[in-house]
Amino acid sequence: MRAARQRGLALVTVLLVMALLTLLVAGMLRSHQLLVVGVGQQLEANQLLQLASAGERLLLRQRANHGPQQLQLADNRLELRVEDLGGRFNLGALIGREALDPVLLERWQRLCASLQISVPAVDALVGQTILDVSQLRQLPGLSPEAFERLRPWVAALPAKAGLNVNSASARVLATLDGIGLATARQVLAERPPAGFASVQQFLATPALAGRVVQAQGLTVSSRWLRLEILADRPSRRLYLYSDVEIDSETGQVHVVRRRFSAVREPQPDE
């Protein structure tokens, strides 16, 4: 009887040890699977980063002068776009001075009104260097929804950067004194294919006849661009946004800032 009891205890012990070993092996296999998945995801993310960076280098070699492009590389796809940031409302020109400029302030107010959002008071940011439009989030009364509505229309450029009337949209042109949205669209229809040669030519366009538009802060060229690169793989995509500046003396293109995102930034609604 005693021997049978000992054999029974030994069998239970063996079964417990086997169960423990089974749990340990299962845990190790699970950890290994997670490790493999994690490594795979990291490798794919690195491939997306390399693909997006290759698209950026291509645009920089082309000096960012080309229109939208699409490139197919096996299962990978690149979409390349270039936007002139000089065609947006420049927050740096409004805020980056010691005091608010009345003309620019009125343009800011018109832009907000056209977007049907309450005009946020920017006094708290006056005199600061605007490095990114996200600094607007600090303004009291500007909701996240209003910020997203505003973001596609503004840029954080140096205070000296003017509004490029050759790349500005109708909504941005409509912020100028004496111009409504209908007139701004007419100006775009009359804009020469190569653009206005001077601000004076812009002001003399027939659509503006009889209107008094101040030339302050206007220009017909820009040195600040945004490169949008979409790196697309069958199971994942990545956006790279690179803001670049073209040196006025050497013509060299320098990357000022980069931002990666899994989703595309809000686009203008016109």
C-alpha cells in the first residue's frame, strides 16, 4: 500500500513538472512569435522610411521644380508633391514682429472669417519666433477642430517672407483688402501661365480695376516649399513632409524640418 502511494505521488510530481514545462515552452513560443512580429514591423517601418527618404532626395535633386509624380517600384509606390508655402498666410509675418501689423491683422481676421472659425487672439505669441504652425494650439479659444480647419492655409515662415500672389489660392487672395472670393477667383483666371512678373502687374490686373489693394507683404516669388512624399507598401503607408528653403544666393535647397505621419495632413477644401 505504501509503495503504491509513493508511485502515485511520483506520477503526480512528474505530471506537474510536465505541465510546468509545457507552460514554460508555450510562454517562450509566444514571446518568440511576438519578437518575430515586432522585428517584422520594425523592418517594414525602416523600409518605409528609406523609401520616403529616397523620394525626398529625388525631389531635392530635381530642385523641387516638378509637378506631382508617381513612381512604382515593384510592390512599393511613391507619390511626390511640391507646394509653395509662400502661397499660404504667413504666421511669422503677423506674429514675429514687436507689434501686430494692422494690415496683416485684418488679413488674418478675413481668413478666419472665411473658414467660419472664431478669430483667435494672437497677442500672446507676438514677438515669438514661429517654428511650426502647431504653436497656434497655445492660443486660448482655438479648438482642435478649428486648428485643423486652419492648418492647410497657414505657414510658419520668417517674418520677411511675403505672400506669393503667383501661388496663393483664391481663399488666401480674398484676405487682401478690397478683394472678395469672387474677385479672387477672377484674378486666378486672369493670372498669366508664367505668373505675374511683378506685384505692380498683379495690382494692375483687370479683375482689380477700381479696387485699392495694398501691396504690403506681397511678392511674386518664394523660397520656401513643402515636399509631400507618400511611401506606400501593400500593408502600410507613411507620409513624409519636408519643409525646404532655397538659398537666394547659391540656389541650394536646404531641408528646414521634417515630419513623418501615418495619415495625410488636412488639405485645402477648394
